[in-house]
Amino acid sequence: MPLDHTAKGVYVIAPTPFLPDGRIDDASTDRMTDFFLQAGCNGMTILGVMGEAPKLDQGEALDISKRIIRRAGKAQIIVGVSAPGFAAMRALARGAMEAGAAGVMIAPPSTLRTDDQIVTYFRQAVEAIGDDIPWVLQDYPLLFTVQMTPGVIRRIVQDLPSCVMLKHEDWPGLEKISALRGFQADGSLRPLSILCGNGGLFLDFEMERGADGAMTGYAFPDMLVDLVKLSAAGERDKAHDLFDAHLPLIRYEQQFGVGLAVRKYVMMRRGIIGSDAQRRPGSALSARARTEVEYLLGRLGRTDPRARLAPAG
Amino acid sequence: MPLDHTAKGVYVIAPTPFLPDGRIDDASTDRMTDFFLQAGCNGMTILGVMGEAPKLDQGEALDISKRIIRRAGKAQIIVGVSAPGFAAMRALARGAMEAGAAGVMIAPPSTLRTDDQIVTYFRQAVEAIGDDIPWVLQDYPLLFTVQMTPGVIRRIVQDLPSCVMLKHEDWPGLEKISALRGFQADGSLRPLSILCGNGGLFLDFEMERGADGAMTGYAFPDMLVDLVKLSAAGERDKAHDLFDAHLPLIRYEQQFGVGLAVRKYVMMRRGIIGSDAQRRPGSALSARARTEVEYLLGRLGRTDPRARLAPAG
Amino acid sequence: MPLDHTAKGVYVIAPTPFLPDGRIDDASTDRMTDFFLQAGCNGMTILGVMGEAPKLDQGEALDISKRIIRRAGKAQIIVGVSAPGFAAMRALARGAMEAGAAGVMIAPPSTLRTDDQIVTYFRQAVEAIGDDIPWVLQDYPLLFTVQMTPGVIRRIVQDLPSCVMLKHEDWPGLEKISALRGFQADGSLRPLSILCGNGGLFLDFEMERGADGAMTGYAFPDMLVDLVKLSAAGERDKAHDLFDAHLPLIRYEQQFGVGLAVRKYVMMRRGIIGSDAQRRPGSALSARARTEVEYLLGRLGRTDPRARLAPAG
Amino acid sequence: MPLDHTAKGVYVIAPTPFLPDGRIDDASTDRMTDFFLQAGCNGMTILGVMGEAPKLDQGEALDISKRIIRRAGKAQIIVGVSAPGFAAMRALARGAMEAGAAGVMIAPPSTLRTDDQIVTYFRQAVEAIGDDIPWVLQDYPLLFTVQMTPGVIRRIVQDLPSCVMLKHEDWPGLEKISALRGFQADGSLRPLSILCGNGGLFLDFEMERGADGAMTGYAFPDMLVDLVKLSAAGERDKAHDLFDAHLPLIRYEQQFGVGLAVRKYVMMRRGIIGSDAQRRPGSALSARARTEVEYLLGRLGRTDPRARLAPAG
């Protein structure tokens, strides 16, 4: 089923599981896919920054996309196709859609500066991949150094009908959600799904500002599912109670570079993947950092049974 | 008393209080100074980024420095003297020290890239201000875009005896503290006070990694004082309990640009300053954001009486 | 006489002459001012980047402005007032205008990214200095990392009537001049003086694209005067012949950082200033580089007598 | 024959010829290869930035490499293998070497900042491609925003024996060549070929500072061959006379983004390639710019017969 603007809930950002020797870990890929969907995620986004996409070659990227799409059955898989050039972007996008992906995600290259450069880039990207592929606009200025105002996002969305979703991870970003929802209220912006990333660090308030859900890779996506439901049900205090219990770990995961190491470590500890290995260049957790993560898991386990794990090897 | 490497505790980053018309608010400046010192802070750092220093002209900067130094009595005042050129830096540094400052703080200009450029810059800065002024090295890559490795910090500290303190606000930064303390353990780095900034977002673990305290502007510096004491006393769980209760607000304050607006708003609500006005270009809290801050204060008030405030206006 | 949009010719970017010990060299400042005006320059722009403005303190900046304005008599002096904050910008702008400056020049701070941020910044700058001061918009993306499209420049100029001139130094920038002149042809942009900087590297074609003259600091401003006249007179081949003879040196001067050292060295060799000293942090010419400059002067002297200098000390 | 540190002369940076519809133009590729080698170039560097490498997909990159290597016979072909990840870098590097390439070229990713990050990156790159492949270190800070001091280059070269050449295109960069040759004189740096890029804008003096030749894509590589020979023969004045005649066009080609359009246009006009088409995103010459290039060619033709071209279609 192709992605459209009605998408809601949690589309978890999936890491790419590797074996310690650097090869892709197929068994963990399957187990992880099963886990995410059983946890209540509505879909998965693969080959994003956290998926170490640039470290895969073109064949590997398509292979793992096919494997996950096949495994996921009816759940929607979004494939990150950001690339330094349009030829590679097109090849992956067409290949993934043929394999059954629900849509693709595109981030702006870090050289873009002016409003017009940004709008032009996405217009050319859509010409390259074809305007029949639903796609997600990734807005992550802290990482990509590209700043899109709400007005620029509106220009992109209005110009390009195949854009159906915003992966919102500006920081600070609460007012941006309000501005975009305001555009829709005044009729100047068509319907658009907004899912929030940035590690989930502001998801509590982002939902209240009008987001449709989460698209991030926090190691407890099952908690994100609960949070989105509580928030949608108007259970404000309960949503914040749940969020606040996880915030010390969410915050710890939100360390540039190290974050992925934390995330993979916790997923390995939860049994979701077999190894926390990254391809080079990657960052590893120090022994000290591992004890800090264990301490945080221990504290979290007091209120959330999902964090009560068997002692680390 | 001049600053030296034995400094510990909390040196609060002070905002500059303005009246709604943009003039400096002297009465609030006095009240704020009194509050910080009564709250147990060991000192104050003024005219930093959060102090809107670049928005003051040269005369104003020296005037407010003198006022706060006089008011603070024996407490140590550190004056931010970062400037686009050494002439202005020297003028403020010498003026502040003559007025009784304990030391100055210097940040690197955002044009520095290579290790050698960084080391040379600080050598020239010390030549400019004079090597008799104790100074704090500010390491804040996210804002200044200058990346100093532990090795570069060691070169600076070993070369320049008047450098007595590191304002540590790299992110992620836990391993950097461990690396510097490791240098000291192996004898390659002389004693150095390390106080942590970055809004306090990792202060719980930074203390455990060997930091000497905090130098940040979170609107509850009295909480920072407690946290540093608990951590120093080895009360790990109690320290984390206190920290975790404040984390939702610390996190909310940690929004680039908006952060200062949150901080000044909460200080105004606590009666520490009279207005949350900023000089231009500044950022203001939206009505919606104010209700979010009030909600966070309400939740915090359940466990920390300091956050139980009379209803807003 | 205040600056307005009819300004034409050469407004030379003046360096700030220093004595070898770092103090401002008043005698050289006077001699340089006389030289520039006798050479046919219509005005001077002081305290720009090449004027080492950030290395002066506030008092020095105003003092040297007054001295040059007084010395220049009826010639128009433009004072660079770019500053990290509006308080300092206002103080210098008002002071310079009271002393008789023709206008001021403002560059965008390097943190600006989006079109709206840029437009807002200049609006606030004009509010700060007052809308009665004619000002020059400096567009130098290579140095300031701020990219203004022709459309953004139009928004600024149309919004802010006191903006009367563009210091054009985008690179590449020929199409930008054509675009702006096209806006004027279609009635969407009001009259605006365009003077070109960027070391003069494209001045031959910039004049042909519609520029009104030069605002740069090449060490032979007397050549720039001739070139602008030849170009205005439609003497295309003669203009290029003159330009091409100077291009090897113009190109050599166009070295980031080192450029000012070349410029000051040549001016010293021509007897315009007494010393090529810079304040720290500055760059000096190596012995090898000095011989290269001398070689270039020797070659230039074959066709331009102004470059036939007595052998270096 | 594998590349080694004795390489001298001109290794021209080759563009990738496209047909107007965006497909690779094989016939032009062959003609261009023949032209470059008959013009006296010692080798070619393909799939660099000017070769629009990121716009090719993985298969295309390897295909065109094989075609050119086969066509070039004994001439040395260097293949740019810079990639966002090591998997793609390794695949192209091994594939190119198997096809008979003489070596590969690697540029640093723009995220590198500290000296250690840079050194580590190249160490990991060599581990990825294998230490049996001779490679060229590309030093182009203006484009890649990575600044390598002479000391860092020395660390890389001394650590990694398979690094045999520096593509020097720092700007300003003359002192860097002198510094590296000084390191070799004092025995701290092993032999290293230094070929200069940056459009050739400083090639006259770079040769005099000790460079071994040129690696750039100026549309008259046959002139570069002459210049390098004259310079090597100690014919200083003749070398500068030739260089200065071409400098107006070299300068015009040296426009960021537009430069490739100029280059391809002139090559098309010279009959070297069939079309000046670029893949998207690309920049095209305006009609006005084309007349400027024709004017420059006309002027150049007065002294260099190679620039006397039949009138443009």
C-alpha cells in the first residue's frame, strides 16, 4: 500500500544490523523486523542516517530493502534514497518501489543555502525518481545544515504532489509544527503527515502541537507506540509520565555520533539484534559508557518492565 | 580572590536583565546577584553568550561588570571577554580585572579549524590580555563550530599557565572529561578545574566522570547546587532522582535560541528578574510555549517545592 | 553630502595603517587619504574587513573615522559598522554620521541562512541605526557564508528605502548583476548603485554587466579609476588591455588572508603608507612571497609606469 | 604502470562527456582521451568533482573508467573514488585497479574538522581499499571545507606508504608547497609528487615553489603542458608570458559552479567533446556569458593560435 498523507503512528527508524565482521546480519534483520511490527509500529524507515546507509554499496542497499519489505508483509516500508547524485537516487528509489516499498525519503544535500536552491533541489529530485513515488521530506537542520522555513516546506509540498509526509526533526521545532498546522487551517497548505524524529526528545509536546506520530529510532519503539496512543487519546498526564520515565535514556541516546552506539547496544541487550557492531567509520561505547547505560536501564526498569533485562554478559 | 584550578561548585551563567524598553535593568541585576549567591553558587559568569554580551556596547559591558562585582562581594565573578578582535578583548579584560573580577572567559572565533590555528589563537589572546589574568577556556563546538580534541586542550593548558579552568560544553562530551582526567592521571596535564555547561543536560554523568561542578544558566541554579553536593557526597541515586525530576524542563530550556527566552521567563516567574525582555535580535516565547513551560513547572512542583509558583499574570 | 543611488566610480576600500608597534599610524592615514583622492577616487570605504575593523576598539574606530572624514573634505566616506550586536553598530553609525560620513556599510552575520532571516536582520539593523542613514548592503558570501539571491536583495532594497548601494562581491557574480539590472528594467526594483568588490577579479566584465564602479582595495586604485572610465566610455578593448596587464597581480592579491599583506606591502612600496604592519591576528608575507610580488611589479612596470618602483630596501 | 612519487607533468582532470539527453557520450569520451594524450598529458584523472562523479551510478562509474583506461593505453589513469562510505569506495577502487588504473584519488568528507579526525579517516580509507593501491590525497579546502596543515599532510604521508601524490589545491597555497618541500629537505617527509589543481590560477608560481606539475581541468591542457615544460627548463619569463596570456580565461573558468560550464563549452568549441551538456543539478552558461567567453577566446587567439576557433554556430 503506497504511503499517503493519512499516515499516523510510529514508523520506526531501523538500524542496519551487522555481524562483527562487517557483513550484513540477515537473521538479525528478520528478527528486528518482526519485533518492530509486533511492537505495534505502523511501518519502518530503513536506510536513513541511523541505518548507516552511506556505508552500504548500491547492491547491498537494494538487497536489504527487498529482504525487509518481504518480511514486513503489509506494513509500510519507507526507504531512504538520499544520494550525492540523482542517478543513484533514482536507481534505488525505482528498485525499492518495484520491490514493494510504500515510499521513499529524501534529505537535502548540505550545500543548499537559499530558499530557491532548496525548492529547486527537491523539484529536480522528483523529476529524477519520477512523480509517481510517494516521498517523505526530511527536515533535519542540525545534521544536514540546511534550514527550511515553514514557508519553504509549504512551497515544496504545494509544488510537488507526491510529497506526502514531513519527517520533522528541526531543533527547536515546536513552533514549526504549529506554523505548518496553521497553514493548513488557513487553507494554504494541503494535508500532510508529520512524523517526528530527533530521537524523540520533544515527542511529548510535538504530539500536542499536532504531529501525527513518531519516526525515530529510540531503542524502545514499543514505548513510542504507547506514547503516541496516550497522546492521541488525550491522556496528557499519563503520556508525560511515560515520557519522563524514558527521558534520561532518550537524552543519553541523543548524543551525536555516539547515539547509534547506544541504540544498537540497547537493542542488542533487548535481544532485538545480535550485535551492536557498526561499519567504519563508527563509534563504539566505552566500558564506562556501557555501565552508564546499564544504570539508566536499571532505573527505568523500576517503572517500565520492558527495561528489566537480564544482567549483561 | 583570583580564580584558580581549585574552583569547584556552581558558577552560574547569568543573563543580562533588560527593561522592556531595552535598557539594562539595574534593580533586577542586583536582585539576581543576591539570589544566585544566597542560593549557594560559588560564583557567577557574566557576559557570556546567554548574557547577550554581543548586544552590549563596550561601555555597558564594563558598567554592568562593575556593578555585579561590587554587589557580589567576596564571590568570584568571571567576565566573558570574547570579542572579534584583541583590542576590545584586552580593554574589557583589563577593565574587569581592575574592577575586581576573579578571571575572564574566552571562546574561540568560529573561523578556527586546524589544531594549530586553535592553539595559536589562544596564545595570541593571552599575549593581548596579559598573562597575569586567570582565564577560562570555553569549549562549545555546537555553537562556535570549533572542535578541540582533548590533545588540543592539553596543548593550550600546558602552554599557557594562566588558563585555570575549562568550561566544558562539548556534546557529546562525557568521554572528553574522562580523557582529560586520564591525562592528569598520567602526568601529562596539570591540574585544571572543569565546570560543565551545555544547559546541564548531562550534568548527572559529567559529575561522575570527574567534573568539578557546573557553569550553566539553568533557571534553577539552586538545584544545580544541590546536585553537585549530592554527587560530591557519593549519593548517586539521590543525585539522579533530583536531576531526573528537573530533566523535562532542562531539556525544554535546551532549545537553541528559544532557550534563553525560557530561562528568562522562568527567572521572571520565580521573581529573580523583573522582565524576560531580550535585546534584538532575540527570541520570544509564544503563548503556547508559555503554557508548556507552566505545565512543566506544575509537574516539577510535585517533587520540588521551588517550582511551586503563584499562577502567572 | 549623503550617499545616494547615483554614486558611481571608485570608492576605494581603505586599509587601516598601523605602526610596527600596533598603534594607528596617523601620518600614513592622512597621506593615504590624500593619495586616494588625488588618484581620482570618488570616495573611500573605511573599517571594512580589509580595514581590520574588528581589531580596533570602539574609540579607535570612531577616532580614525573622524580623522579621515575631516581630511577627505568633500569626498564621500562610507564607514563599515558591521558588529556582533546592534548597540555597537548604532553607536558607531550615529557617531560617524555626526562626524560627516556619507553613509555606512553593513554586512550580514555569518549565522544567517534562510531568506527570511536575512531580510529580518537588515530590517532590525535599520531600526537600530535609524532610517535616516544611507547604507550599503555588503554581499560577500565567500567570506560571510551568507547567500543572498537577487530576489532577497530586491526584498531588502524595496523594504528599506535607506539602502542606496550594493557592494557586490558574490563569486561567481556576473549573472547576479544582470538579474538585478533586469529587475530594474521590469520595474520591480528601484534605482540602486552597484559597486564591485572581490578584489576586482571580475571588474572588466562586471562593468559591462551594468555595475556603476568599483569598491575594492586593490593596491592600484588609480588603475581602477582608469578602468571604470574606459569602460564607461565604451572603450572595451582598451579597458581589457589595462585590466589584463594588472590581472597577474590582482590575482596574486586575491589570496584569502594573505591578500591584505600583499596589498599593504605594495602600498608601502608605492609610498602610500609607511609600514605594512597588521594587528594580530594577521598574516605576513614570506621573503619568498615578497620576491614574487616584486617580480609581478617588474612585469607590470613594462606597460604601466605606476608600477615602476625604486628597488625594495 | 602503477602511479608512484616520481610522477611529473600534466595529469589532466577530465570531464565526463554527456549527450544532451544525459547519457554518457562514448564517442566524445574516446575523442577526448585521444586529444589529451596527443596534447602531451602524462595521464588523466577521471571521476573527480569536475567529472561529475557523484552524478553517475556505480555501474556507470566503473564502465567509463574501463573505457578510458583501455583507450589510454600506456598513459596513467587515476580514478577518483571518493564516496560517502567505504563500501562504495572499495568497490570502485578495486574495480578500477583490476581494469588497469594507475591509482586512485581520495578527498576528505566535509564533516572532518580536527587533525586527528583527518588522519584517522585516511587510515580507514586505506584499510578499506587495501594498502596495495597507490593513491592521491586531494587537498581542496575551499570545496570540501576540510583544512589540512602541512603537518597533517606529513602525518598522512608518513603513516600510509601507498599515498604517493598530493593534489594540491589549497588557496592560498604557495606557502604550503614550500613547507612540504622544506619537510623533505629536513628529512621529515618522504618523496611525494605534488601536482596542482585549483584551475591553474597560481600554476606559474606553484611550479617555482617546487610543484611537479598540474592536475587540473583548464580547457587548454596543451598550454599547461607547455607551461610545465618552460618552467622546468627555467624559462621563467617565457612561462609567465604564456601563463599571463591565458590568465583572463583561466580566471573566468575559475567560477564556482559555472566553471565546469565554461570548461565544457570551450572544449566543445575546440572540438574535443561533442556537447557541453551536464547532468542535473548542473549550471549552464547564459547567452551573455557565452559571448564573454568568445571575446576572451578572441583576445587569446592574438597570441596563441590554439584559441583561434571557427565562429560559434
